[in-house]
Amino acid sequence: MKIMRIVIIGLVLMGLCSSAMAHPPKDVELSFNDATKVLMIHVSHAVGNIEKHFIDRVIVKLNKKIVVDQAFDVQDTNEGQSFQYEIPQAKLGDKIIVKAACNVFGKKKGAIIVE
């Protein structure tokens, strides 16, 4: 019985340690080219293993309406992930909001006004 308690406590501690190492994306950088209607996104999210800890979802809203909702299974690099989306309906003055989510823990938003 004592061994079972020790094993359970060990598993709980390992779970807490792995959660403590998880972190949300650090930054969401956006730029929009009005001539090509292309939104460029870079999400800073430094990780040790891009297959186990990664940006797993990106949602792009144009004036509060979802125009992109994409899921991922791996991150591009250990430093982060970059995306490009064509948003032909975007016009001057529109607000674009991007939300990036980590598969382990947390989310980060970025916003830009089309100029």
C-alpha cells in the first residue's frame, strides 16, 4: 500500500512539473498588405519539442466575424510559427484580430487595423 501511495504521489508531481513548463504564446505579430490582401502572422512560442508542445489553432476575425479557423499538429520551428492568409474582403479601417492557442496551455491575441 505504501508503494502505491509513493507511485501516485510521484505521478502527480511529474504532472505538476510538466504543467509548470507549459506556457502560452509570447507574442502575435501581424502585418497586412492591402495591395495583395495578405495577412502575415508570426506567433512567438519557444518550445523544446515542436511535436509535443505547439501552436495548435489559429483563429482570424475580420470585424468580429471568423474568416479563418485552422488547426495544426506541429509547430514550424522551436521559436514559433508563421502563417499567411489571403483576406480579399478586408478594406481600409477594418479590424483584424488573431488568436493563437497552445496545445498545452494558453492563448494570445493580436490585432491590426487595415491601413
